[in-house]
Amino acid sequence: DGGITQSPKYLFRKEGQNVTLSCEQNLNHDAMYWYRQDPGQGLRLIYYSQIVNDFQKGDIAEGYSVSREKKESFPLTVTSAQKNPTAFYLCATRGTSGSKPYEQYFGPGTRLTVT
Amino acid sequence: LAKTTQPISMDSYEGQEVNITCSHNNIATNDYITWYQQFPSQGPRFIIQGYKTKVKNEVASLFIPADRKSSTLSLPRVSLSDTAVYYCLARNRDDKIIFGKGTRLHILP
């Protein structure tokens, strides 16, 4: 929402297949983030990127990969190595200018189901 | 990164004022307190942010005492649509942004 697009909203895959989740933003924000949310739980950080061509692992990066070739795009690949990939995936962005911790903006999310 | 503690859940009634308190005993000098709201199957949405004393906007108020070891989010005259999960974060500009489990607020008619 608010300039962040995640597609598709629902995604179904068979076990053993890699799948890439899309995140595009037109907010001109430098920082982008991927979170995973399981039912009844808070958000857990997978990967984040402060600038193009650079990214860092979050708390649960195993089984995931990302790229940041363009400022507007931060795709997340869920690989077959991720043992429990079924979850709600949220992409977020944040401006990085100034001294305050500026608010994050979140996309609408992609609900991935792997069977 | 300051750790925050907040109640797992709260119930209230329509028209009441709701106060959700968050503890952050190890808050650092350059940490700000930020609150987000999340509805089911949606991403969190920024509500309010403050450093000390009181901050108010059209949605909520945030009270932070002088020692900054806690903060209170105040939602005036809640409605059913305020039923959501509310997250409290204490972080500075350069922190990784970590969300806890939040407070599940249930508004009853």
C-alpha cells in the first residue's frame, strides 16, 4: 500500500520448488525489508537492504535469497532449502535521510502456501 | 537494540479510552518510541512516534515519562475497527527494525 506493490497476493507452490516474491516501490526509499509472519506471531526479519547492490541477513535468512539491482525492486526467493515456507510475507521500505528513525511503509503482503 | 515488553492482549468496549503500556528498561539515549497497528492479513501501519513527554496526532497520543523506561499509547474513544495488533518499538535511526509479538486489542460492542 502507499506506493509498495507485492505480487501476487496469494501464491501456491509444491514442495521442492523455488519461488520468487515480488516487491516494487515508487517511494524513492533507500531501505527495503522482507519480513515473515506466521499465524498469531509478530514479524520476523528475513533480509534488508540499505542501498542498491547491498543487503544484509536478518534473523531468519536461511533458505531465502534476495537481490537489490534497482532501487525500486527487492525480490525475495524462497528456496527449497527453507523447511517451513508457508507464511505471510511482508515487504517494507523506509526513508533514510535525517536523524530520526523514519517510519516504515509496508506492502499488502503475499500469502505463500507450500504443499 | 532496546527490548520492549507489552501485554499480549487487552479487551475494551466501544467508546472507551484504551491505554497500552510498553516497557523498555534498556532504552538508549538515541532511541525513539514508535507504535504500529496491524489488521489481519495486512502490513503494519505507523501510528505515532515520540522521544519524550507527550506526542499527539489525529489517531492517538503517546506518553513517555522523563526516565523513558516505559511509554503509553492512548487511543481515545475506540470503535470496533480499532481491533488490531499494536506493536511498540524502541529503536534509533540505524537499528534493524524488529517487531515483537505486539498487543492484541479486542474491542467489544
